[in-house]
Amino acid sequence: MAFKKDFAWGVATAAYQVEGGAYEADKGLNGWDVGSATPGRIFEGHRGDVGCDHYHKFKEDVALMKELGIKAYRFSVNWARLIPAGTGKVSEDGKRFYTELLVALKEAGIEPWMTLFHWDFPYALYRRGGWLSPLSPLWFEHYAKVCAELFGEYCDKFILVNEPQVFLGEGHSGGKHAPFLKLSAAEVMQCAHNVLLACGRAEKIIRETVPRPVQIGTAQAFWPTLPAREEDLGLAMRDTFACHEDFGSVNYYTDPLIFGHYPDEFAAWQRACGFSFPAGDMRIIRSKLDFYGANTYSGNYITEQGGRTVRLTPPPSTPKTDMRWDVHPDSLYYGAKFLWERYHLPVVYTENGVALAEWKDLNGEIKDYSRIDFIKRYLRALARAADEGVDVGGYFYWSFMDNFEWAEGFSKKFGLVHIDYDTLARTPKESAYFYKKVIETNGEAALK
């Protein structure tokens, strides 16, 4: 049996992408609420004000998850829905919504995995400096404590932040995601350092606050380098964790949390940018993580030719998703191996999935056989890693339903469930029923 008996089979979403209810009750604004209003930033002017309306339809969604056999649900809390000003007074409506969601999940036998930050930074705190502010780690610690106090009774799996590689690289350096900034490298490094301080503080306050054992991790955007030949294995692993002088690495954000220092490979880059920090910060940042969450969709192949490292351009026959990402199932195999060898933490794939250009057929159905094939290929690669001794703890398909895909708006369809954005009707795709069989057989249906 490739996957262990307590393997977490789940689906994932994020608050801004599915909740809607942007102006309900006393909810505060976040960076996406405000930033997406600027013309030209989001595909065809789409906004997440209503989205999938999970805020109003969560009971229907949980019932559908139960019907489809889902065992775990990874969702995020909208920080400004719970604490409208980002810090201080808690919203009774926000508290009610997430408590009712957690109770519904418990009654349905679905394990909640709560992500604290999935890119929706409170606008009130952005105006006070955002992640550049030295106060931001304290703001996040307060928020984490509130979540632990209110929801620790119902939830014992916490993911601190989702993909700092993206919300810092794209949001603070590239200007493509909220808060749509193009800061200097040194400023982005300061933001990243504050995010790490925030994670360190949050990890400790959650354990202090919840009166029972909890499991805590982060979810990292992980695009591993893959060996073109067996003899390129060492080269691929070194390149995966090398400094490419961008903000896309996983070790830049996890070595400090796990080992208590930045990777040696990045020291020269930091010095060249003029970035430094108080030595005592690492005592705060270093944390006890219980699992390594990886969001992986693809990877890049590499080889050595004539003593030179060569990054291979995929041949034209390589399948591509609707995001123009190459379909490389080996990214789960090698990714899990590399993470396990470096960190020795159980690897949980907190996101993996595929966007397809699709729509309902004339019978009102979506026969998304390519998505089924994608899931099969990637789970077979993951099973190979598990068979070779990697501690693989779970797999969360991204996403449960079609949703707002950030700068791409509603144009990209990742979901197992189709959303009609005019009527908000939910329609499970063929892949949803296949994934149900995968879960029922603990993965065997994907391995046949």
C-alpha cells in the first residue's frame, strides 16, 4: 500500500477566492478588495466581491464535500473578516461564520486544515506599513492568538502562511498581485523577514493558547528542479535549493523556521542588497513545524552538457495546462524526495491540481477526463516517493471548486466542482466522482 492509513485526502480553497461577502456585516477591506478595483489589474475587470458565495453557501458546500467523500478541507480565514481593522476588536459576524463552518465540517466528518494567511492582508494594516512595518509580526501574532482562542476547540491543523514566494515575489516585487508593489530587493527581504518573524510568533502563541496538541506548518510554492537523467539527480537537488537571486525559493522561507538561519547560498545576495537584521530575531523565527506543506504543480528539467548546466526547454509535445504550466508528474516525486532529505518532516501536498479550458456540454455535464488523467499521473509519482520511504502525509486537490484565480479572474478552471457565476449553481465534474473513488480506496483507484 503506497499511502499510509491516516493519509489526509482533501481539497483546498482560499477565502478571497471563494467566500464573496466582501461588504457583509462589519468585515474590513483587504488588499484584494481595494486593489482589484483598479482597471487593468484583473482579467476583464473581474472581482471577488461575490465569488463563489461560499460565505452564504458554505453549508451546501460542506454537504457536497461529504457527498463526494472528502476527508479534509483546507480553507483560509479572511483576516479582515475576523478582525476588521487587522488588530483589536473581533467581529462577531466573522467569529460566527468561521465557527459555523468548523461545526459543519465536524458534523460532516471532515477534518479542517486552517490557513491563517492566504494573501488577503487587511487594508487598514497596509495603510500602516503592511509587511514592511516592524509591527507586522506583532499584528500577526495577535491575529493568530485570536484564531487559536476562537477556533482551537474545533481545529488542530494550522497552516501559518500560504506561498510567501508568491505574495512577496508577485505582490511586493513584481507588482502583479495585491498590494501591487514594486519594492527594492532589500525592501522585499525586509518584508520576508517580517513574515518569518510573524510565523515564529504565531507558531508559539498557537501552541500556548490551544489546550491540546496541534500540528502546525506552512504552505510553500514549490517548483522543483527535475533531473533529465539519473546522473543529474544531485545537480537537480542542488539547483532546487540554490540562490537564483529572486524570491521564488522554498528554503529561503523555511530554513530560518526549521534550522534557525537563512540558507548559506543566499548570504551574498543579502549582503549585496544591504539587508541585515538583529541576530536575536532568529530565536523568534525558529519554530517547531510538524509537517512541510508544498504547493506543487510542475517543475523544470535540468541536465549537464559539456560541463555546463543546461535548463531544458520542454518539447512541443509536452502537455500544458490552461495556465501554460507543463504537466510534469515527476515534480511530486522529486519534490517530496528533496524536501524529505533536507527537512525530515512529513510532506503534505497542500495544493496540486490543473486548470483546463472547459465548459458544460449540451447535457449540462463536464467530462473532464484530462483532469482525471492529471490526478492519476501525479498521484502515481507521489506513490513512488512514498514507496521509497518518504513520509507523505496528505494530498489536497486544488481546488474544490472553480474560483477567482487572482490576476486571471474567473477565467481559469481548477475545480472539481463547476461554478455557474450567474446562478452560483454547483455541478460536480466527472473528476469529482473519480476523486471520490481515489479517497475510498486510499489512492488505489489512481494507481490502477
